[in-house]
Amino acid sequence: MAVIMNKKFLVRSFGCQMNKLDSSLVVNSFTQSGFELTEDIGATDVVLVNTCSVRNHAEERVLSMLGHLKHIKKTNPHLIVAVFGCMAQRRKEDLLNHPVVNIVCGPLQIPQLVNLVNNAIENTKKQKAVSENIRHKPLPKSLASLDDFEQDYDSVEEHLPAQAFVRVMHGCDNFCSYCVVPYVRGPEVSRPPEKIITQIKKLVDTGVKQVTLLGQTVNSYQHENMSFADLLYEVSKIDGLEWIKFVTCYPRDFDERIFKAMIDLPKICRYLHIPAQSGSDRILKAMNRGYTAEQYLEIIYKAKDIVPDIAVAGDFIVGFPSETDEDFQKTVELVQKAKYKNSFVFKYSPRPGTRANEKLADDVPNEVKKQRNIDLLAVQEKISAEINQAFVGRTLKVMVDGVSKKGHLDIAHKKEHTQLIGRSAGDYIVVFDGLANLAGQFIDVNITRASALTLFGKI
Ligand code: SAM
Ligand code: SF4
């Protein structure tokens, strides 16, 4: 395959942390194959769109972007548009038939993306690489290719110096009734621990101090005899690595040794993102989550018992089919009992191909979904404000992300200082004045003030 030199490419990414990681692997694979990254849409030869299918809104945003690209293609008819990720896998030909789209590439085929783009440049034919039977376990050859891709192109996050994300597993087998992920990212497969360790060592050699281990349900990681807790002990042995975070956990068959690892191993951050989705047992059953609200809370109480300063975050879906005010009230109660540091709240979005969409009417009016979303966030905000207030007067070790965006400009600026933003081990957002070159370093911050979203401090 001839390498096409000096072609410019631009990437737009929608969706979760997993997608951000995929985008950064893709960027590195393109730059190392002779392409040049640009932010100028008017000057680019290739547009790569990394897509999300979790909620309808995410797909609508991609379609609107494709509509915009139609105009750009009028002035640049040679522009190559590649759509990759979850929506590409879900909509396959449907997307390939879109007038601006040249390439459709599923999440398990991203190692092929450079070749697909080179082919499209050379012969102008539309290119497609998706899994035809996404629920079939990927062949060892394609798993090995994904592993190599991960190893070769993972790097320190461009916008987060000294930090990197490392996938420990692909896919999901849980089939929550509302969720599209098992149908677009395929079966759950845990990556071999030796590959994960080698990858992290390589990242640490390039200056990474904090890794976040990624998976849809990291606590169900299992490779031969190695469980997720075992993996934490192994990763913790890597010299030079200072902080280890992981997302997301699934609240079923939770291995307590994960909490013990947080106590035994100083590198494991005491942060647990463990979505509940609802506090109503009836809704949890309809969601096929496999636990009751009480069983969920037992995990949270156990976590707080073993790791008293653990920070817990949750996800909720409001307006799931047939959710009544009483069901919603139970969710409010669960949020109050769990005392999350923060919660992510989503309005139910019916997804084609999922059981909830096929079997249950989307019968909660949008206005009610919206109101429950606002109400639940208000309950959470009060709890977050109380939790955050307790940090005032304390000193927190923070990994500095970099200069904060405008939204956080809350402290009076001084000319010689920029306002920095970072996160603590518990994943609390901390904002303080300091020099921009502190990005990527650990620093102690004295917390002087707190809002529900942010801790403010001084160094
Ligand atoms: N695997 C993780 C888990 O089980 O929590 C996260 C998967 S999903 C990408 C992230 C969040 O999106 C979920 O926790 C859920 O709250 C939300 N979500 C998933 N499907 C949804 C849907 N159909 N409508 C609204 N929110 C949804
Ligand atoms: Fe979706 Fe459930 Fe799997 Fe999370 S655990 S990715 S919500 S099916």
C-alpha cells in the first residue's frame, strides 16, 4: 500500500471516554502514516467523524455535521469523509449511502481506518469495514490487531499532560434493555494483562504519571485466572506510575477485593463510578440490571465501610418506559442514601434494536423526563455542595490538567497567573491560580472555597 504523504486530516469526536481514546489512537495512527493533523475544515483532505449511538441526540449531531460537510464538499469535491465508531457499526450501509460519506468503519475495525482512507483517496470507491455479526466473538486475529493498535498508538493525552487512558476490555455482555452498546461494540473481551502492563510501562516511559483503565464494566475484567482486583495489584507495581483510576463499574457480583486494593495500594485512587440507573426495583428489573436498589446500596455501604474516604459517582436514566412519580421518588431516595459526589443524569432515549425499544412504549412525556432530570440534578447538587464544603480548609493532592476554561473563571485573576484546573484522587475538580507549566504535575492545593461542582484553592 502506497503511503499518501502530506494529506491533511481533521477529527471530530462524539461520545464517551472510550470514543476519546479511539480518536486519539486514530490520530496517532494517521500522523505516523504520513498524514498531517489540521483544525482547518476548509483546508483538510480527510474528515474523520467518531460517532456515538448511546442516545438519539448523539446520532442527530453527527447527521447535522454530515449536512454541513455537504456544503464543504461542494467547494472541495475530493474531500474524503470517514464515519467510524458506534453509529457506523449500527447504521452500516444506511450511512454509507449518505451522499457525503466515503467510508464507514466500526469500532472493532479502527486499525483498518488508515488503509480505508488511502484506498478511498486512490480509487474513490466507497469503503466499508464493519462487523456483520457483531455478537460473534471477534476472531483471535482481529483481537490481536486491536491489541497491537492499542499498544502502538496509545499515548499521553494531548490536552492532559502526563495522563493516559488504557482499555482493559472491549464490548459488553450485560444487555441492559435500553442500551445499544452490546450491539455496536460486540461481546465482552478482556485484554491480556501482559499487553496492558507493557502498554502502561511504555506510557510511563514517555512521562505518563496517571492512567485511567477503561471498560464498560471494568470490575468484570477476567483474563484466565486474573480478575480486575489482581490486575490492579499488577498495574500498581509499575515504577514511575503514580495514580491509577478506572471507569466504569457494574453493580453486580462486585468483588470486594477491589476496595481492599484501594486500601493496600496507595496508587489506586479512591474513586468509584458505579451507575445505578434507577432506585426503583420494578424499573431496574425492566432495565435488566440484575440487582435491586438495596443490593446496590449494600455495595456502596461496603465501599464506604472499607474505604471511608471513597468518592462515589453515579449515572441515572430518568423517564424509562412506565416510570411513575413513585418510581422516580425511589431514585431520589437512592441518590440521598448513596451520597454521590456527583451524578450523571440522562433522559431515556429509545434505541433501535434494544429490548426496551422493541417491547416497551416510550410513554413518559418529554416534559416529564426533562423535569425529573432537573429535579434529580437539584437533589444531587445539594449533596455535592455539602460534600465539597467539607473540603474547605483541607489540602488536596491534585493532578494538574492545565489552564481552566472560561466556565471555571471564578477566582479574581492576577495578570502573572493563569487559572489552572485539575482533579484530586477522588476525581474532585479543583481550580486554583498558578503557572501554566504546572500542567501534568502533582501539586498540593489548599481548598479555600467550594461550590457544588468545583473546589477552589491556593497553592
Ligand atoms: N457501561 C457503563 C454502565 O453500565 O454504566 C456505561 C455505558 S453508557 C455509554 C453511559 C451511560 O449512558 C449509562 O450509564 C446510562 O446512564 C446512559 N444510557 C445508556 N443508554 C441510554 C439510553 N438509551 N437513554 C438514556 N441514557 C442511556
Ligand atoms: Fe450498556 Fe449496561 Fe453494558 Fe453499561 S453495562 S454498556 S449500560 S449494556
